[in-house]
Amino acid sequence: MTYETIKVDIADNIATITLNSPERLNAMAPAMADEIGDALDNLGDARCVLITGEGRAFCSGADLSGRADTGQSISGGQGAYRALTRSYNPLMMKLAKLPIPVITAVNGPAAGVGCSLGLASDFTIAGKSAYFLQAFVNIGLVPDGGASWMLARLVGKARATEMMLLGEKIGGEKAAEWGLVYKCVEDNALMDEAKALAKRLAGGPTVALGIMRQNLANALEQDYASALRGEAEGQRIAGDSGDAREGAIAFLQKRKAEFKGE
């Protein structure tokens, strides 16, 4: 499928989604969020998703101008509310509910909703030139894209408060030190690192990996007893999968399992 603001490539069970408005530092208009959402609905045989940005930025935030011919300007409170509830928030929920792992390879700025997108993965890999910015306070707005929920859980209230209320850049290396991201690597190694991890995850037990990411998300809101029940139910489902059978046989035969995502 051809899109106007993103590129999608599905190969070797990996779906690579590239934000493709480099002239605007991949600023995300509602149309871009909608296209990413559509791509997530049409992943085919993908067993891992990798999201990155074209050019020198991951995503510089929401596109405040939008497109006049589609009436998608999001300036003003009502416009922002409409864009969030119709485009950005549905995208973030789709990412959260995917049954396969998600990686983000953050090159350059990840600001505003782009920061939320960059951190809404199971593994965020940042290049050394990357930075994460909650820029909203600098223009009199409040964080969105799930940032208020996400940041406090990733780095704690004190650092989340620093990011949101001060609106200062957090560089890739500092983000890794904080535990905000999975790792920070040299810029020229970013995509190689991300693709190697994507290949590893795409070759894993897909049913089990999907259940793991849902259990982790649910556990943030559950008590201990509920988490135990969720694990038991997940184990029931994973235990009946073809990959679990293959894993058991491979263990007994003392060889590496060949998971098929079934």
C-alpha cells in the first residue's frame, strides 16, 4: 500500500514503518497518525514492528499547521482535542494492543507527540544525536500522546516532572542512564542495532511475546493477585501454541528452537 507521509516495508517478518516528511522533521499531522494506524492494521505476516524517521529527525512533534485542504489544522484547543481523540490517541492505543513486539529507532529529535511515539515501544534505541523533549510547556500546552502516564512509569515522578514542567532536552545518553530508553548507540550503528533486534524478536515465540507485552502493560494497573491470574491465563494460551511445542522438543533434543510464530 502507498502512503503520503510514511513508508512501509514488510520483509522477513519485520514491518518497518518510516515517518517520511523529512523536510518538516517528520512533524506528525493527524493524517500521518492515521496512516501509521492503517499500516498497523495491515501488518500481514510481520512478527515485529520497527518505527524510525527519515532524514535527521525521528519526529519533531505534532504538525500544528496540518493541511488546509483537508481541514486538519490542529491549532487551538478544539482542534487539538479533535486531533488527539480522532487520530493520535487511537494510534497510541493500537501500538499498546499489538500482539507483536515494537521497536523504535530514534534518530535526532523526538519532541512532543513524537517523544510519546518514540517511547511507546518495547525497545527504544536512541542514536547519540537523539533527544527527547516534552516541549509543551514552552508553548503553553500540556503533554499528550500518553506522556503523563508513560513518563512517570518509565523514570519516576521526579524526572517526569522535570521533563514536563521544565521542557528541556534529554539527550540519548542521558535517556539511557535514566532508563528512559533501552540503549543509546552511535548514530551510524542505530539502524543496524535496531534491525538486529527486530530480527531476533521476529524469530521468537510470537504468541508468548505478545502475551508478555500485554501482561506487562496490565500489571502496571493491577494488584498482585490479578497479575498472577493474568499470567496463568497467558500460560494456558502460550502453552497450546505451536512454538511452545517446538520449544519443548528443541530443549529435549538439545538444539536451538525454530519458532514459526504459531
